[in-house]
Amino acid sequence: MKNFKLFFVTSVLLLTATSSYAVKAIEDGSKFGTGEDSIRCIEQVSLFNNYYKIKSYDEAYNSFKIVFDECPQAGGRTLYNNGVTLIKYKMNQEQDVAKRQDWFKLLMDCYEKRIVYFGNDKKYPESYIRGRQAVDYIELSNDPNMLEKVLPWLEQSVENRGSASQADVVDYYFRMLAKQYQSDPDKYKESFIQKYLKVDKLLEGSVSVADAKQVDAYKVTRNNVSSAFIASGAADCNTLDGVFKDKVELAKEDVAELSTIIKLYRCAKCTESDVYFAASTYAHKLNPTSETAAGCGYQAVKKEEFNKAIEYFNEAMTLVEPSNDSDSLKYDYQYILAGLYMTIGKYSDAKSAALQAMQFNQNAGEPYILLAQMYVDPVHNPNRDDAILAKTVYWAAVDKLERAKAIDPECADRAQALINQYRKYYPSKEDVFFKPELKIGETYHIGGWINESVRCRD
């Protein structure tokens, strides 16, 4: 009896103790808390994970919120990663504007609490979390003053994660930089240019190390960043010269730095700058590439050393490496070569280069316009000794201009203006009458370097 009483008293004391020491984890800083609160926390973590796996998001959210409020360390980083999905799910279901704002506040709290408890995670540290938080803030907040809030987060994320930064984080980072630049161009111009160079180099590294699933996203972001930079207006040639004139001299033995500068000038279409020429010359001596050869070629053009320019652009063609923009580069070089050959009177070579340019960009009208202009050059007219047959080149020229107008809206107006002009010089009906080789509706072959069959017309 005495032993039974002792057991009973001990049991009551233990039960009382368990009940008395039930403490939530949020209160004592532990993972699960103690007593009944510990049991409740463990149960809710399990329910949260199970409901989330089967995409029962409403039930999963209920368990998430209990863990989030009472034992925020219990679910690990997964609680917060999946919690973001659940909160956005609930937010998207909400129609009331004020309540949507409450959900948004909870979303931001979710990121902040994750940083408090798991900001030192080796794989997904604070810099990663800030990047994701910034993306959601931009997309969901509707805050007109978001720049001050999100730019420090994005900068922290990109600076710390480098080429491992997620593509959308880098994309938004540069958008915010562009927005900052537009707010005060004089204040931010130089830093904006420097950060563009840094971001472009970072994305180049991202593309080289990304797996197959991610590489396209990085390539798209890199194109977006380049487009945004050019559209910003910061890349005017005078500004670039002011920033890089001294830097080119300091970097004349640094191939990587020179290549970055050359690419920037080419993207900004500042290929007549002496700074660009200097960078290209230094880089070409150290490590010849298509871009350095082209830079030297542009310099030769400016000096009117056309034969030397042709050599450089032909070299540039041979040095183009396979890439997403290799066809674009080859088009540029071939089109330039066509113009250079035309300038020195080598019309056959000019036509060959123009035809090759068409192969690299089948939607470009400029090579067709160039051919048309060459066709009507009286000095190089294969039939220049026959006043009537000499006019047949205008038929061939208009055919090229019609093609240019059909494939390239950007040059359609210029093509049409030339068509209107050239039609005035067609052979007349009387001209055709006196030339038996010309019959309206039938073809006539223009020989020489033009070497084209055209339809006779009035």
C-alpha cells in the first residue's frame, strides 16, 4: 500500500511537472519546445510535410502557420521554402485588396524569419534568401518606391553569389540599376557602366557553368541586360571614352579587360572611337579574335585604308567562334566587306560578299539595297556601251529592292524611295521595240559581274 501511494504521488508530480513545463519553442529558443508544446510541434511539422507533398495546400498552410508561429526552427529551411509557395497560393486566392496586403506582409515575414533562423545555411544563405525576397517584392508589392527597398537586397545577393546567382535575380538586379541610373544620370552614370560590365562578365561565367536546364535562362538574361544597357542611353560614345580612355592604357597587357571594353563599344555601336581602336589594337597583338580583328578593320576604314580593312575583316570572318551570335557577326563582317569591295571598285567581290551576308541573315534588307545601288552604277554597267541595254540594270535593281522591302520592314521606306526613282529609268516601249533581244514579259540575261536574268517590263 505504501509503495502504491508512493507511485501515485510520483506520477501526479511527473504529470504536473510535464504540464507545468510545456513551453513553446518560440519562447525558449529551442527547436521543438517542451512538454505538450513539443509534441504539438512535432505533429504539425509531420502534417505540414505530408499535406504539402500531396498538394493539399489549404491543410498544409494551417500546419505551416502553427509551426511558423510556435516553433520556427522545427521545419528547417524547407518550412520557409515551401511556406513561400503556400502564402503566395493563399494570396492569389484572395480578392480583397487589404487582405492581399496582409498576405504579402506575411510573405515578407517568412523571408525575414528564414534569415533569422537559417541565414547561415551553407547552400542557401542570407544572400540567396534576399534575392528570392527581392524578386517577390518586385512582382507582388506594387510599391512605387521599391527601388530603395529591393536594390540593396539584390546587390547583396548578386555580389555574394556571383555566377551562382539565379537568372531572374540578376535580371531584376540590372533592371533596378537601370531605374536608379534614370533617376539621376549624372550621379550614377559611371557606376552604372561599371556594374553593367561586372554583370555581363558574371553572366558569361553563369552560362559556362550552368547545367542544360538553366543555361538558356542565363542566355536570355544576358541578352536582356545588354538590351537594357543600350536602351538606357548611358552607353553614348563620349561617356564611354571618358570612362575608358585611361583604363585602356592601363590594361594594354590585360586581354580579358581589353576584350570586355571592346565588346562594350561594339554593343554601343561606338566603333569609330579612338579608344575602341586602341583597345582593339592592343588586344589583337596579344590574342587575335574576331572582335579585335574587326576593331582594327574599323580603324583602317576610318583612315581610308580600305585594302587593309578588307584584310582585317576577312581575318575576323575566319576567327569567329561558334556561338549564339556567330551568324550575326558573320553577317556584319560580310556586309562591311561588300561595302569595302564596292568602294575600291571590285564589284564582283562585293556582290559575292553581299550574297554571303544574306545567307547569315535572311531577314536583312540592306545587302539587297547595296546590290541595287551597285547595279545602277554606270561605270560598272556591263552594257554601258549600249544606251538601251544599259537601262535593263534598273529592272534588276528594282527586283532587289522589292525583295528588301518584303523581308525587312526597317528598310522598306528607303527601298520604296529607290524603287520610285529607278522606275523612271526603265527602257521605254520604243527602246524595247528597237531591241529584238528585249520582249515584254520575257526574260533577258544581264551578263558581266551582275549575271542575272530579269523580266522585261514597260
